[in-house]
Amino acid sequence: MSGLVTAGFANEDRGELAVILDGTTMGLRPTFEALSEIEQTLDRGLVDLARDALGAKLKLADTAQIVTICVRAWGKETENKGAAGANAQRIARLIVDSEGGLYTVLQTVAKVLSVAVTGGYNSAGELKPSTTTTTTEKAPVDG
């Protein structure tokens, strides 16, 4: 069955989550431009959208817009013309027709938005390296 199903990572090194659109895996790339477009298009802040996605409260149209914008950003980055020209109405239909439907897609959208609002992505939409804390017995400055 063709449709949209969550598929894990498009590029795990970049922290890109993916969806399968009509049998093709496509990344959700939350670049600065994509995140700005999401806020402008939906006239809502990212924190508010992330909270609603986590609570499975986003409307189908809003979810489709978020997926479309992030897929377009991924398409531009990967030079995938089909993804770069994604259409929100078509994406919404694929969500409805997919196994798991809106709820399954919302789980992926919630992850993408949550990482974006907590500073996990840089402005290019790449996952920031995790920071590690090292402890030492020595004082920072010997004196």
C-alpha cells in the first residue's frame, strides 16, 4: 500500500526523521527557513505547535503543512525535485490514506518540533553534536 508511514531516520547523522511518501522515504529537515515558514504559515509559535503535536492535538491541515515544509527543505538539500516541490494537499491525502494515519505522523512531527524548540538542531537543520561533561580532580587554573 502506498502512503505515508514514519520510517525512522532519513540521515541519522543529521538527526533527520523521515516519513515514507508513496513508497519513498523522505526526510523532515527543520532548517531555520523551514521553521520560520512553519510559524508564518500557521501563525503560531514553535513551542505551541510542539506542545500540540506531543498532545496529538494538531489538525490534519497543520500537520500536513509542517510535513510539507520540512520535506521541501530536505528536497532542496538533497536536490530531490519531487520532495522540493511537495504539495500540502497531497501530503494530507497521503496521511489520511496511510496505515496509522494522522496519529502516527504526529508522533514524528512531535519529535522534530521538540528537538527544534529545545535547541537540538542548528540553523541548517542538522542535529547539534551532544555535549559531554568531563570531570577532573585538577583545578582549572594551577596557581
